Amino acid sequence: MGVYLKATARAHTNIALIKYWGKRDESLFLPMNNSLSITLDKFHTTTAVEFCPCLPVDLFIMNNQLASSAEMAKITHFLDRVRGMSGKSWHAVVHSTNNFPTAAGFASSASGYAALAAAATKAIGLDLGNKALSQLARLGSGSACRSIYGGYVEWQKGEKDDGTDSFAKPVLEGGDWDLSIVSVLVTDTPKTVSSREGMKRTVETSPFYSGWLDSVEADFLHAKEALIHHDFELLGSIIESNALKMHATTLGANPPFMYWNSATLDVIKEVQSLRSGGIQAYFTIDAGPNVKVLCQPKDEQAVRESLEKLPNVQNTYLCHPGPGLTYL
Ligand code: PMV
């Protein structure tokens, strides 16, 4: 065995309450708008990184399988940044494991790049604080910058061209306000339009994108207020309309695209009918057909049972606010 430098980190996925949708800088992953998320307790990625002078190239093993060359290239690109920061040129073996199905609409890239940023920098001997880790994770996948922290998190978009003011920070600890998130699986087929491609196409071609930009900052500020004041009804109504507006921009893109399928609509309608029956539940949808339903812990069983009755729902997963980065 040669000399090697090793570290292991775990990061949890997050769901966006106010969506990051559109970049102002493609290569630095700088967003057009501020966003807000909840880090989930149930879903996480654990990543071990070992740098060794014995390796001629980087190796990426995802869920015990050697990754495709396209995936490998993304990881090498990311590790090149880490190598550049440290002054060391060694290659690495990256072992990553998700405790949930990859590409099942559960934002594996967010937990994946947050865990990789933490494990790779620690292994190579860099001692970065959470702010610098958030900025680094952002360069792998925008939403990853929020998975550095637990609980309720904001990503401030920043104004600077170099991205040094674009990073996430905590808004509330998970323990400050316990909410329930029912993650509804309607399909595990990988999406055909990635979030990266989808937001780029929308920014460039959708006439509805300007409407998104005109209203998202007010949504962000009101949702943050609602969080701070624990106003569930206000929070729910804002996040639901923010999700609908994001998805509306995709319909105006050229060529147009839609992340929903018919089961997505079934879930939306069920949530609306739960509300008519007096149960406060609100939906949000990221870049895929699966739906996340937000409710209060007292209603979580009723919400879950009613969603599981829908014929096209494959599974539901009950989540609560979860922790930030941990090192193992
Ligand atoms: O960071 P990405 O490339 O996975 O994009 C995330 C886009 C949304 O999930 C739709 C919104 C968000 O803020 O997470």
C-alpha cells in the first residue's frame, strides 16, 4: 500500500422551498435569485475520498459500481479545483453511497457534492470553514451549497462576478420548528431534461422567465418571514405558488418541457382536497415528477395515508428537518 490521505463525510439532501432557477454565470454556478431549503433527515450521501500518489487517474465508485466516464469527468473536474486549492496533484479514489435511489427525484447531486467537497478538502489537508465549503460545493451543483447546513437554509445569490458572496447560511435550526415533509415517489425513471439544461433553456428562451425574476425575491422574503414567525399557512401558500411559477417557466421554453407526469397532478389534486377537508398540506416539486408535501407533524400520518391510496404513488417517505455535514 502506498501513502494515502483519507477522509469520509456525510451530507443530507435538501428540498427547495423557494427554488433556485436560472444561473447568471454558468461556469461559477452563480444563481439569478436567492433560494431557501430544508435539509432532510432521511436521505444522505456518504463519501470517502482517498488521495494517493500511486493513482494515475481519479476513480469514482457510486453505490459500489464504477461510474460512467461522463460522471467520472465531472468528479475529476471538481477534484481539480480541490487540488488547485491545496497545491497537491495526487489523484483520488472516491467512494460514494446514497441511502436512497439515485435519480429518483431526491436531489442526489446536492448531498453528493456537499459530501464530496467536505471529504476531499479534509483528506487533502485543507481546513475550510462552512462558508468556503458551501462555495466549493456550489461549483459541483448549485443546490449542494445548501446541504452543508442542517435545518432551514438560505442561499444568498450574491452580486459579485467572482462568486465570493454567493453561499448558503442557516436561517433556523431544524429543532426550532419541526415540520413534516412527505416525499412522494411517483416514478424512479431518470428525468430527460437535467436541472442544469432545464434552467439554461428557460433563461435563454422562455418569455415567462422575466415573470419568475419579477416575483421570486418577494416570495423569498415572505417565506423567510413565515419561517421565522412559524407561520405555517403563509409558508405553505408561498412555497406552493413559487413551485408552480418555476414549473410554468418550462412550458414557455423553446423547445418546451415539463417535469410532471399524470401522477404528479394526482398528488397535487389530493393535496388540494386535503386542504378543502381542513388539513393544512402544501406541495412543492423540484426538477422532476416526484412531489414533496409539507405539513405539520400532527397531520403527517393522515397526509401520508391519503397519498398512499393514490394508485400511481409508488411509495412515500416521511422526513423531518435533518442535520448538516458530519465527518465519519
Ligand atoms: O443544483 P441543481 O442543478 O440540482 O438544481 C436544482 C434546481 C431545483 O431543484 C429545481 C431547485 C432548487 O433550488 O433546488
